[in-house]
Amino acid sequence: MAEYPLTRHDRSLPHPLGVTVRDGGANVAVYTGTADLVEVCVFDADGNETRTPLCDRTGHVFHGLVPGMTAGTRYALRVHGEWNPKIGLRHNEHKLLLDPHATAVCGEYTWGQAVFAHDMNNPEVKDETDAAGSTPLCVVTDNQFDWADDAPPGTPLSETIVYEVHVKGFTQLHPDVPEEICGTYAGLGHPAAIKHLTDLGVTAVELLPVHQFVQDDHLVRKGLRNYWGYNSIAFLAPHGEYSSVGDAGGQVGEFKSMVKALHAAGLEVILDVVYNHTAEGNDMGPSLSLKGIDNAAYYRLVEGDEAHYFDTTGTGNSLNVSHPAALGLIMDSLRYWVTEMHVDGFRFDLATTLTRQGGDTSLHSAFTDMIAQDPILAPVKMIAEPWDTAGYQVGGFPADWSEWNGKFRDDVRAFWGGQDSLLGTLTQRVLGSPDVYESDRRSPNAGVGFVTAHDGFTLHDLTSYNVKHNSANGEDNNDGESDNKSCNNGAEGPTEDEAVTIRRARAVRNLLATLLLSAGVPMILGGDEMGRTQGGNNNAYCQDNEISWFHWDAVDSELVEFTRTLIRLRRDNPALRPVWFRYAPAEGVRDWVRVLRSDGGEFDDQDWSDPAARSVMFVVGHDGADAFALLLNAAENGVEFAVPAAPHGEWELASSSDPEQQVLSPVTTLTARDSSFTLLRSAR
């Protein structure tokens, strides 16, 4: 545990914000521009509370020395000030608030009047019920850790393959992970869990939210749980429920051990982070942290109606990233996870909300500009979910960012689903979406391609259900997306019809191959490679149970091997992961691609506009390396492809969704059956 000696005259300091352990206690600093007094409330093992006021103030930071605080100390804040919701002031000293810079949180909320600053029957009235005993507490943590020779893998974007996965769900039922650590950070860092990832060949895990989050009251009342975790309340604290050693501070060291183990295996760790909103909701929501500390600084309020919140997230509130306090908290959090926790990148949930200046989106927002000039953050991977409820911004982030490419997901699904007039857009997606990125001189690696993600059907379910089946969520199947561009291939859900099963197997492989053989950064939804199903539930956010968990006793081993082969091909062959868009072979150009009709001819405008055209061939190469021909046929009938001469020797079969596909040398023509892909390889 780092300890800092007291300065001359034992002065307290306004920075850093949060708790800094010093000789004999700790320096505590809290930002609030509207409070009159901030108290640090320390709780002993019996729940007895000792309050220490922060008597010093520098600018808008209250700070002071709190004796006796050390690693393991449990504490919270009480903030005194004006109560006037009409102008956005919601101070209530009867409520215990989490320190925004807390690095660990223990306990859960007991939902009821005690955690609401307003009278639940009369929202304009300040409630005086004391919150002690009804709220979690912050925990002072020991930041010492033996990182030994840990170093970030530093995988280039061009070689990155992302595996989106849930910390708990991945190992909760894993037979080779010790039961006492199943579903935890330690479980994900266990050799048996890591072996699946390294055998598969992915280079990075993208973890669903691990910031401390809140179990929603409405879910608890239904007997459900917040599984995905998009309900953050502490941006510097790892979620305590994922720790095998409990939530008394040990979750920090366990998270670090997980990162260290993943790094040792060559795997990067990317966090899905939720900075666009918090669990405090709208004006009728609870008062848990920021709302009671400085409501208007941390949240965007409706101009002229400050009792209400400007909401572009669909959760009730949006962080006020135009204010230095909110923006500073986000930056402090990002730097903490890189420097203290050694993570390698971030995927920003609803990132468009973070670029809103005065309500409108801006490419050069304060948020993106600060990241660009920060020497700690600039080198790490930054991935945006480039939309929120009020705007779609694909292609609108800075050049050194990547983005979830929602157009890739939608167009690839629609193409293989048999939709007309999609050959041109499908071609753009396979080439890395130059229609989105090239005009801004961004490479294909600006786009993170994906077919499925946590939000929606799994790949198995995408090819097994025409409609969502979300009744288990308790919302009468009204939740979740209804337009999924899915296809059940002849039967809804489980079936013993062999013909349907064969079509589904081919459909899954077509989608996986399109993802892994396209330019850009591919992201696989964890479990898709093994046939994981959620029973048709496309919004399993509240299913912390066997609907969402990985079933290691029902793995489709053939599909795993198919996926592993494609990943190996991609990683071993630069032609399958071009760094820049290249449309034709040319002297001095390392990457090139030819896009051909099935008859081997070049496309013209009339061909692209043909609504019935559903087959295309990509011939790709890299100077001095193997070349490939990718044949895609989404037609309902077999198509004969006239294959151009192989650049090196003869074409050989590399992969296909048709297990009966034959390739006879020399290849001049090849018939691809209905709804299938074939990949040919010309070895250098």
C-alpha cells in the first residue's frame, strides 16, 4: 500500500481526488461546486459511524485529513447543501453517497425510501430517512501488486481478433475451473479458461462491464438480476460480485491477477465501459453518489427545467461531459484502469453521448480531444459504439479510434438472409467499409466488424429463430429488438429435422466466414464458436442464469475447429487482413483485391443494381505471400464460378460451409451450392 508522508504543517491537499493513504490516516478530496459541507463517514465492523468534516477548500474541492483510514477502511460521504430540485440542487446530508473516486465497493443497496433523497410520495420534498445500513460502502484499497514482468501484448489493430465475453458467464459452468472460483476474475484467469481462448486464436477479450454496478430495483422485485452490468455507479471500482475473495477490497488484486495471467498468454484485455450514464436514473431515481454531490456538474440537466435530465441514453440521465468535473472523473477512471489495472483498451457504450457538446455531437469534442493528447491514453485501443438514442455516428469518430460497425452487422445478415439488391453494400463490408472510412483516409481497421454481440441473438439463435422469445424477461416479450434479420431455416427453435439442421450449420459458417475473412477488426461474440444458445432470447440482460452462461457440456466441437481454422488462416496470411484499401494489383502495392462476378468478369453499374444478383468473388493477395479467392453465394440455387488463374501454382480448398465441396485441380470453374461460401488458397 502506497503511503505518502504528511506535508509541512500536516496540510491536506485538493489532489488527487478520492482517498490517498498517508502516515496516520488519509487525505480525502471531493469535488463539489454547490455543497456547503462534505463529511467523510467511516464505519467500523459493527456499523458504528464516525464523521469527519473536510474543513479545507481549494476552488470547488473540499479536502481534509481523516485519521485512521487505511487499507480495508469502509467509508461513505455525506454532503450538506441546498435542497432545491427545481434548479437542480439535490443535496441531502441524510443520504450516504459513494465517493466517485472509490476503488472498491462492498455491499448492495436495500431498495426503499432510505436511498432516495426526495420523498417518494412528494418528489419536491427532501426526505430525512437516514441511509446508513441501506447502502454499500466504499473500501480503501491497497494498490501494491507484484506485476513482475507484465507487459501489454501490444497487438496491432490489423492483427487483432476480439472475443466479447462476460466474466461470470464464461466460467460459471466450466468443468475444469475449480468450483470456488467459477464465474469470477480468478476463473477467467485460470489456465483452463485461457486455454480455450489461446487454442481458438483470438488476441483480445472484450469484457462486458466490470465497473461496480447496481442491481436494479425493478429486476430484484421480479427475481431477476442485472447480468450485463450496464448500470455503473463507481467508475474506478471493479465489480465486487465477480471476486472469489469477496468485496472487501480483494477484488482489486484479483482483477490484476486476471489481467496478468491473460497478458502472459498474449491476450489483451479491453473493457466495455459505461460512462454515458449512471445508475441514479432521472429525477425520480435514487441518490447514490454524483446526484447528491453536485448534480448539475455531473449530469446534463434540461436547460430552463433543471428538475429534469437531458437523456440520450434511455436510462434517465446522461453524464455532463461538457463540465470539467464529469469529464475529469471519466479521464481519471480511464487512466486508473490503464496505469493501475494494466488494461489494454476500452469499448465505450453509447459513445456518441460522450461527444455531445451543448447537446450536439462533435467529432472534436472535449472528450475525444483530451484522450488524443493524453500520453497515457493515446496509445491504447479506443473503440466506440458510435450511436446513442438520439444519433447514429458510424464513421464520425477521430481517425485513431475504431468503431463498432453496425452497418457490417446489418448488411451481412441481410445478404445471407436473401435480401435483394445488397451485393454492392455487402462488397463494401467485406472490403472493410471504404464507403464509410476511406474518404476520411481511415483504414479498414477503423471498423470493428461483428455479426452478433451481447445485445441480440447469439449466432446459433440468429439461424434458428425468426422472432425473439423473451418471455423470461417478464416484459410480455415486448423488450428487445424485433427486426433481427434472422432466419430459422425451416423450423422455429430446436428441431430434429436433419435438413433444417444442415442448413443451419451452413448458415452459421457463412456468417462466421464473412466476419473472419473481411477486412477490418473482427469481433466474435463469446460462445458463437461453440454453438451457444439463449433459447431465442435476444435481450438476456437480466438473465444471470443458465440462459446466458456457457454450457461447456454442449460444445459443438466441429464448429470450434472450423472457427479455429479460419482464425489461423487470417492470422497467418496478411492478404486476409489488409491494412489499407486496395482494389487492383499494381506495381509497388502490397495488398490488392479484385472483385469479380461469378462468370469471372468485372462488375459494371448494371450488375451492381441487379436486385437478383447474390453471388460475388473476391481474389485477394499480398506481395510475397499466399493469395486467396473467396466465393460467396447467397442464392437459393447453385452457382458456377469461373475462377481466374491462381497467382501461384494451383488453387486448393482452404475452407467451405459445404462439407461436400470438391475442388479438382486445375481449377477453372467451381460450382458453389445454394447459400454457401468457399475459400480457395494459392500457396506461394
